[in-house]
Amino acid sequence: MTRANHVPALELEHVGKHFRVLQGMFRRPATLTALNDLSLQVMPGETLGLVGESGCGKSTAVNVMLGLLAPDEGRVFLDGREIGAWPLAERVRRIQPVFQDPYSSLNPTRRVGELVAQPLRLHERGTDPGPRMREMLDRVGFPVRLADAYPAELSGGQRQRVAIARALIARPKVLICDEPTSALDVSVQAQVINLLLELRAELGLTMVFVSHNLAVVEHLADRVAVMYLGEKVEEAPVAPLFAAPRHPYTRALLGATLRPEPGAALPESGLGTASADPLHRGPGCAFAPRCPMANDACRKAPVPMHRHGQHLARCLCAGPA
């Protein structure tokens, strides 16, 4: 199915994904809902930040976007065409990932030059990948003289630059970055983020940037989608979302961010000590058990998305911070 012109570069349409979870020898397997009615649109040249605490479904969403997992409900579109309809070789040319741990995503037995050139050997057989490989290493700020090095001989930041070069060498339209800076120290994080900003401007990349680091997302993204227990609970352009979040969970996330001020106390999220439980969801709002504003209506039935100016929020009590 091909859709009209001016379509999103990447779109998730009411996607659901469920897993069966064993609970022991004498208990029935439970169903874990990793994604529930997740809809996202990323327009060409845009960067969407996807945020939420661990276990909210971000990585499952990434695997669905890449076509590594098939959704149980809903559909995924790449350039207006259902992702499963693309031939595999063409799909991987159009959308590429950069994963969290650059060491585990790079084959330790292959040299840097081989790793970066491999996509060209697969997709453009018969051509010499050497010039493009060296050009891409130089573009991401990696010393070309180290092209014969192995991943173990590199620093974390250098390995992540190699991973970015490998993802971009086939000139994809969409780059999916799954926590690409979380394994790096702060100074190297800044270098990688600035590199992604430069490459986005230079190559016209469409990006999905998945992170729990809200400061990084605020710096990099155009729009932000906030996830909780597999659901999108709020979405807005980056400036309005950080200035006046509408969903209680978004406000809690922003309130729990550490402030770089001498003597500042540890922030309080206001969510208590309870944690999200994906195996025991009630019939209503997924966030209701932890929400200080929840009422009976929140707990009785699923809550749809509501529009509040530039915000979309899955909340009956949504309002400005």
C-alpha cells in the first residue's frame, strides 16, 4: 500500500505488541503488554525524542520501527509504504539503527574499516568501498589512520562514531538512535550529540532519538513523545513540553531531573515508592495507580488522547504545570 505525497518518513499507527511471560511452574503464563495503541509520526528531516523510564516500551518500539519485531496490532509505514512490503535490502538501506552499547554492536574480530564498509559490500557489490569508508570515517570525526584498529583498541566515544559511520554509509533516510550516549561519560556524550546535530543538518536525516536523558532530548529533538507502560501519554513540540507539560507523568519526569547547581537537593518525583507494573494493569489509565490527581473516572475505562493546544495528552486531568 502506497500512501499520498508529503507522508511521514516513519509512522506507527495504533501499534500493539504483547509477550507471554512465564511466572513459575504452578502459575499460568501472564501477558505483558509492551506496546498499547502506540501512534507516532516522524516527518522528513524531523527529530522525534522518545522518552520514559526503563521498561516503558521504548526499545520494543525501536524494534518494531526497524521491522525486527512484527506488531500484534496496528501497522508500521516507512515512506508511506507498510514496512513489511519493502524488500529487506531496500528497507535496511532506508532505515538504520545506532544502538546503546557500541562495543556489543560491533564485531570484535573485524577491523574498523571492514565494519564501516560492510553495508556497501552487501548493497553495492562490485564497487570499491574504500573511498566512501574513509570519507565517512572522516565525516564523523574518526581518525582514518585507525581504520585498521579493532573495536577493543578504541575508546567508547570512538566506537560510537564507528557505529554511526557504519549506519550512515549507505545513506539511509531514517536513523534510529536507541540510547546512543548512555554508555558514555558526559564529555563524550556532548561530542556525540553535537556530531548527530551536524550530520542531521548536513545530510537531512530524519531521526528518532530514544533516551531517558531529558536534557539531551531537549537539546536534540524537535518534538517529544513521552511513554509510560507501553503507551504514549503526551506528545508536543520540545519547547512547549518542557515549559508547560500537561500530563502528570511528564511533570514527574521533568521534576526528577537533577539540577547542575551546587548544594541542590536530590529532586522529588512525587510518585512515591511504587513502581510501574506491566503485568497488572487496571482497566483505566495505566498511570492511575501512581498519579496524585487520579479519580474514579481515571480508573474505570481506557483514557483516549486529548488535544490541549500544541499538546496531545492521554489524561482526564491534563492541564498546564
